[in-house]
Amino acid sequence: MPPKSHDSRGIWTNMAAHGRESGRRRTPDPLLLALRLGPFFASCALYFLLWLPSDEPSWTSALVKCLPVLCLALLVHTTAPSGPYGRFIWVGLLCSALGDVFLIWPDQFLFGTTAFAAAHLFYVRALGWLPLRPALLGSVLATFGLYFGVLQPHLPSSLHLPTLVYAAVLGLMLWRALARGTPAALGGLLFSVSDTVLAWDTFVRPLPAGRLIVMVTYYSAQALLALSAVDS
């Protein structure tokens, strides 16, 4: 009969190996992930192919615009590991889809801005506060403060405070996304680019291909934030 110590060493070795394996982060299969992103890419293609006039708001336009984000919300809901990160990203995507619907109608601008501010707060809740990286916050504050100073003279007086609050929330999200790293960092950057181009195109001066730049960077940003949840 073999010594029990030999069996014990084998058991402990197997348990340790299993623990190391289970502690590793599971990497999503790239092919499977690409297939699951299919509805998002298809709905993006539908939006850009139809390219419904932005000056003719309708429920059809609202559905076509928010459909890619709803596809990403479904992806996160069905694919992301269980836990607060995926859950808060999912809620943020739903708030973003609601904001897309509101912004179809110009007189619902404040409701749309509020929905997107809520989305950013849910993203911040997901991204967390560690590592803190306060130097990044200083850079974000300086950049956003400079841009808001240029933008403010072109804003209606009723939008000064709402725009300032929204910019602060967006800057907070960008700071936490940069601190977390890719793909969330790139998502936060693209979201900021999308919103700054949108603000300039809306309040300062129409830009050539402004709407195209806004929507490409916006959908890309949301996809990267969703992928950060799938890979969390």
C-alpha cells in the first residue's frame, strides 16, 4: 500500500493547479464574440445605409438610431460575467439608448442630456475608483475647461448650467475610463470626441461630415465600453 503522504501531495498539487486555472481571467473566444457582435454591426449598417434626415424626427428614426446600442446591451446582458461591472455597463447602455430616442426631437434636448449623464454615472460606477491616478484628472479638467470656455459664448443662456453639469459628468467618466485602461479608455476617449464634435456642430458652426463623425465615434465608444464588460 503506497504511503499516504504521496497521495496527499498529489491531491494538493491538483487543487493548487485547479485554483490557478480558475483564478485566470477567461478570454472570450474571438470568433464567437464576432458572431455575437453581428446584430450590432448589422444595425449600424442599417443606420448608415438609411441615413434618415435628422431634421425630420420620427419614431422610425429613433428606433434605427438606438438599435445598435440596444444590441450592445443585449450582448452585455447575455455574455458578460456576472457581477457589478457588467450590470452597470448594461444599465448605462440602456440609458444611452433612451438618450438617443430623446435627442431625435430637438425640444427634448434636456431629457436626452439627462439620460446620457445618467449613463455616464453608471459607467463611472462600473469603472470604479482604483487606480485613482489624479494626474489624469488634472489633464481632463484642463482640457474640458478650455473647451467649455470656447463653447459657452455660443450656448443659449438656458443651457449654460446643464451643459456645464453634463461636461463635468462626461469628464468624470473619461478620467475613470483612462485610469482603467483599454478598451474602456479608448471608449471614453471616443465618447468625448463624439460629444465635443456634436456640441461644436450644433452650437458653433456646422462641420463637414459632422454627423458622420459623431455617430461613428459614438457607436465605436459604446462598443468598446460593452467589450470591456464582456472581457471584465
